Amino acid sequence: MGTKSCLGCGVEFPATPEYFYRCSVKKDGLFNKCKSCAELVHRRRRWSYGKVRSWRERHSEQLNAF
């Protein structure tokens, strides 16, 4: 069992599914960010989509004009 560095926080963890999500595309079968960094990215993305959705709802008349 080797180690793997997280691209998000730079901390080195054991290269196991306990610390990294599985990813079939990667050679080692593990995602390149640790689970805590991956969750943080997911939360930010969900927040961003919510902001865009609310902006579109507020400005729907302007968007429909096009």
C-alpha cells in the first residue's frame, strides 16, 4: 500500500478508499483529491448553481426578451 498526495490540500494519505473516492478513470483507481477536499468542492459547486438559478429567476423577463 502506497501513499497519495491530495491535489486540494497537499497532505499525503494512504492510497486507500478510506481517504479517496474511487475513480475508474484514474490509473490507481482513486480520485485525485481526498474525501474532505472533494466534499468541499461539491458544496461550493452546489452553492454556485443555486446562485445562478436564483439570478435567472429574478431576471427571467430580461432573458425571455432574447
